[in-house]
Amino acid sequence: MPVERVDPDLVEFDLRSDEMLVNMGPQHPSTHGVLRLVLRTDGEVVGDLKPNIGYLHRCAEKIGENLSPRQFTPYTDRLDYLASMNMNLGWSLAVEKLLGFVPSPRLNHLRVLVCELNRIASHLVAAGCYGLDLGSFTPFVWCFREREKILLLFEELCGARLTYSYITPGGVTTDLSKGWLARCETFLREFEPVIDELHATLTSNAIFIRRTANIGVLSPQMAVDYGCTGPVLRGSGIDWDLRRDGEPVYTRMYEGYQFEVIAQVNGKYPHDCPYPAVPTEAVLGDCWHRFYVRMLEVVQSMKLIRQALEKLGKNTEVLAEPIKLRQKLTAGSAYLETEAPKGQMGFMVVSDGTPVPWRVRIRSSSFCNLSVAAELCRGCLIADVPAVIGSLDIVLGEIDR
Amino acid sequence: MAQTLINWLKEIYGFHWIADQAWVVYLLWGLVQVALILALVMTCVAVYTWMERKISGRIQDRLGPTRVGGRFGWLQPAADGLKLLCKEDIVPAGADGFLFRAAPYLNFCAAFVPYLALPFAPGWVVQPLDSAVFFILAIGGLEVFGVILAGYASGSKWSLYGAMREAAQVVSFEIPLGMCIVVPVLMAGTMNLTNIAQQQQGWCTNWNIINPFALATFFIYMVCATAGTNRAPFDLPEAESELVAGFMTEYSGFRWAMFFMGEYCAMFLLALLGAILFCGGWNGPVPIATWLIHGATLLGAPADSLWLVFIGNFLGMCNLIVKGVLGVIFMMWLRWTLPRLRIDQVMTTCLKYCVPLASIMLVGTMASIFILRGGRLPHAVEAEKTPPKQDRQTERDGRGGSDFNSREGAC
């Protein structure tokens, strides 16, 4: 049996006597949930890595075939539970695409606002946990402190801290409460200096750079080949963001908004903010760049939120009710990908004209992003495995569905 | 001291028989001493666990413990200890039972035994050793055995990884650590910690750290001490995000607590050792204790009064402990600020930076000693400079140079 690229499931029987098979997970502090990695190691060097998934499988797609779209919304919360708003949005837009529904301007602004807020929350978890993966505790707590403020805003908005079910096909469940916009503004003001602190403790920290620069280099070609999306793709220098390049059903939500897509093009990041320069050790597509892209995206999201706040402040429109709970769907199928914090989240809904979809299919961004892990970790050290997995920022709820 | 005790017991009616059995007295006295040191060190460790949580809390914008024992959570260490004692004590099925059980105690002993040679004030030491520095380094180095045994005996792959990392890391860092310790030893011309500290008597300008070589060495020493005690950013043997908990993965309850206490013991030990070697030991930056005693003698108290010596020593001990605590706080501060290095980077730090720098400092110190005092010991130079004055001083207050020099000559 050839040792090269052997099925890692069989690695156990194909182990050299000086090699060791190690199970990282499903109960392991840095696999970000119930992910199991099988490592074939030679001392500290990882020869092969095989992700084993499925511990969190909850038949989300099958459930979608037994419930009407509005009833299915709470299940989308549980996909990427760190960015439920974006999951709700992806599902709602896919259903709306099938129905041919056109959202009102206020609805669009509201959706931009909560989705970008949730993107910040998700990226904060990513940044904080990444620090934790590398052994730095403090930024983790700082990130969660800021995220808590976002969660409080959401709690006030829809009553839930994580599983919002706020955006739903045809609308949102409730309009903003009085004074919410001002509180959101306060949050942004308080949050701005924290970004600099995170840059100081992580991005430009010498040890952080040594741990992440030139580790797990994902070439642009490989990123495209494996279907990587989101910050993982942009970290490899590919200028692609569905908020700008997606289908009109999605991009019209962002009409009238100014923002930049964060990717290093021609050796330059499109920002003029005084953020730490790229260290000389960093190679495009390595862990450091993936982390950096997230940190800069947070700033772009803040920019978007400020614009949404301004637009919502002027808008006095009364929101319409979402679609009825058992509204009949148009026969046919619709597939739409949206830019969730972790990558492109695709929802497919096929209907035969009844209120309950005939088929629901979900394309998970983390699933594709995780698929490069084996390539990136080949030949690295054990300590680099959490560094690489953390930089991919996966959520198992979304992978296993 | 034991001999004094024997003489004293001989005079007491009814205890004569104990005094005849000298070994009983020595044993009892030894136990008393160990109990005293254990009480001191364990109190410090308990305070450190509380302090670590408080400091990390403050750094992370949290409060830390606030519930047990009032507003500041003073009793948190007691609650933690009680909880750990009540925990189920698990020995994994695949473990080597005896070694698994022995490892934590070996680890703790290796961290604790060096305290027996560590002076807390002039004369306040369990066993005055002329080779105290050597003893502490040698026994402290045994700590690695506990960890390796724990990793090997656990029967877990993560533990094994932790143990191998510990072996590689601690053994490597002992080389620059030893070199750093040799620098003040060379400057003092003795390995006796009491003498090293007493040579730094007076204002803080007498401290070894004033010497530029010693200052640089002190920083290398702190880096090596952090690495030698497995503290972040060098906490690879127990790297929780990679190795779950490294060599401690399979431990629970009291055995885990032994590892925990061992770590804090070792931290405190190295901080105290650093304070004695570089930062004047029990001598404060301003010689207040000396002034106080001098003032008391002027007021008519006899210079050799036990109370005066006790007060002076007690103040000195407080001084030393404050310095040790500052060193530990420095290590805690690092831990809650920095990410962890990778194993190859840890080895690079040691072999590429710490060892050459420590060697340069060692050679530099040797050269400076040779140039400044022609290779003679510091007290010899001192004696040449002011022989008549010193004699007079000694006559007057019974303290100072000559008594110290005679002891110096013995080693």
C-alpha cells in the first residue's frame, strides 16, 4: 500500500513504528466545537491530518423539508450560531428570491445593520478564540466583552442573545425599539479604541507574528480549487466579496452603501487607516493574513453600520408584516449565496407549490474552508494545527448542519 | 541552633533524657524548621493562586474572585483547595499506577526542598550551606523528573507530548540559567547565599544589579526562570490549546494540586533566588533597618540584643519576600499578556539568544573583575582600602566588616 496520500482512516494500520496516531478532539479545547482531527505524527511533526465531522449533525436540511420557510428560520439560527442574523438572512433571501419578493428600503437598512453587527460579533469571536488558540488569554476576554455589548443590543431588539430568528422571509419580526439607534452608536464609539488594543496585543505582537506568519500558507489557486470563501479566500489575496460581486437579489441590499472589500491586491490592502503594517515575515495566504483580513473587515462593518444608522434615522417608513406562516410557495427552485462572516453561505429551496419546500439544501462555508486544513497542516508542528484551524474560523454547527 | 536546644533541654528538669538522644532533638528541630518553611511557602502559594486570579481578572477587565471570604475573595484559595481535596482521584486504566501516584510528590519536593538552603535573613536558613547556589540549582533541576514521570506514567499521548516538551525545554534552559547564576557568584566570590546578600548591604547602589553586566544577566535570568517554571510564554508542557493540559491531562484532585503548588513554589523560589543574587536579598533600597538598629543602640539598647537582631531580620525577610512577590507578579503579568511560543521557537530562544548572551555576560563579568580588582575577591579589596577604620568600627558596634570577612575566608 502506498504511504503517500493514504486514506487517513487507514493510517492507523499503516503507521511506521516511530509514528504516533493522535486523536485531537472531539473533546479538545482548540478544535472549536466537536471536531475530531486524526493526526499522524512523527514527534512534534504532523504528517497527515484528517478532519472527522458529523458529531453535531441535526438533520437541518431534512427538517427544512417538513416545515414552512418561516418555521424553518429558527433552525437556521443553529447553523452558524455565532452569526445567526446572517444565517437568517441567507435563508430569507433565498425564499424571497423564490417568491420574487422585493424588500422595502427600511427593511434593507435594518438587515444591513443587524447583519454587519453580527459580522463584528462573529469576527470578534474568531479573533479572540484565535488568541486563545495561540495561548493569549486576555484578548479573548476583551473580544467577548465587546461582543457582549452587541448581544445586549440584539437581546433588546428581538429577545434572544444568540438564536435571534429576527430576519425571516418577507421581513423582520419587529422594528427597532426607541433609543436603539443611539445605543448602537454608543457601542460603536466605545468599540473603536478596542480595535487598536487588539492590534497591539495580537496583530502586531512579535510572538503572535512568529506563530502565524508563513504558517499554513494557502495559495490563491488552492483557495479557489477547494471552494474556500470569505476571509479565508480574501486572505489569499482574491478580491471577491458577494456583498459587492453577488447576485442582484443580495447586492441590492447594499445599494447606496460605501465599503471596501478587504483583500491584498497588488501587494496592498485597500485601507488608509493607521493599522499595523504587514510584517515582513508574513506571506500572502498565511494565518496572519487571514486574521488581518477579519480585523480590517470589522472596520468596514462599522463603516456600514454607521451608514445604516444614518439611513434608518431618516427613514420613517412603517414595516410590513413578514410572509404568512403557511404561505404557499412558488413552484420552482431558487439558490442564493450570501456573504456570511465565515464565507459564502448558500441556501437552496425547491418547491412544488405547497407551503412546505420539497427540498432544502445548505451550502456551508466552513465545510469548504475546513477541507483545506489537511493540505495546510501537512508537515507542520502540532502547535501549528490549532493555529491553522483557528485561522480558518470554522463553526461546527454549520459544517454538520 | 539544635545544639543550643540540647544545652537548653539539659537544664530543664525532666527533659534530660531527650538531650542525651541528640538525634531526636535534631530530628524534632528539623521538623520544626521544615514546618516553618512549609507554612511560609504554602501561605505564599495560596496568596499567589488568589493573586493570579485577581491579576488576570484586572488585566482582562474582570473582577476575579469576589464571593468567598468577602469582597476581595480572600478565601478563594481555601475554597479551591477544599474542592480539589473532595474531587475524585482518578488513575487511568492504562497508567503505571506507582509512578503516576509518585510523580506529583516528586515534582513538589523538587520545588520545595531548595527552600531549605535559601536564607530569608542573615542566619534565618534551615541549613546554612556554603554551596547553597549549587544545591538549589541541583535540586531544582530534579523537578523535570516529576513531569517526565507524570507524562510517561499517565498512558496518554498528550501527557507524553507534554513530558517530552518539558524535558527538552527545561534541560535546555538550565544551561543559560546556570550561567546567569554564576555571574553574581563570580562577583561575590562565594556560593554562600547569605554572604552574597550581605555583600550587597547598604544603599541600593551596592546591589549587584547596578553592575551593567549583572543588569543584563538579570533579564536573561528572568527569561530563563520563566521558561524553567513552564510559565507563559513558555508554558508548552501544559499548553492547553494544543496538548489539552500536557503532562497534567490525566491528573485530578489533590495530585493535580501538587503540580499546581509545585509550579508556584518554583516560581517563588526562582524569584527569591534572583532577588538574593541580583537585587540585594534582604537589604532594602535604603538601609532603614540598619538605621533603626543603630538608633536603638544610640538610645542604649545592647547591640547584640536578641530583639534587635530579630527585628532587623524580620524586616529583612519582609524585604526579600516583597522582592520575590514582585518577581512573581512580573511572571504573572507576562502570562496574561503574551501568546505562547512554539516548541522550536522556545528552543531557538534558548540556544540562539539566551545561551550566547549569558556566555557573553559571564565572560564580561570575568573580564571586569579581572580589570577592576585584579581577580581578587571583593572583601579582599575592601580590606585593603580601609583597614584601620574598619577595625575601629567593629570595636564600637560589634557589627560590620571583620566578622563578615572572617566567615568569608572560611569558604
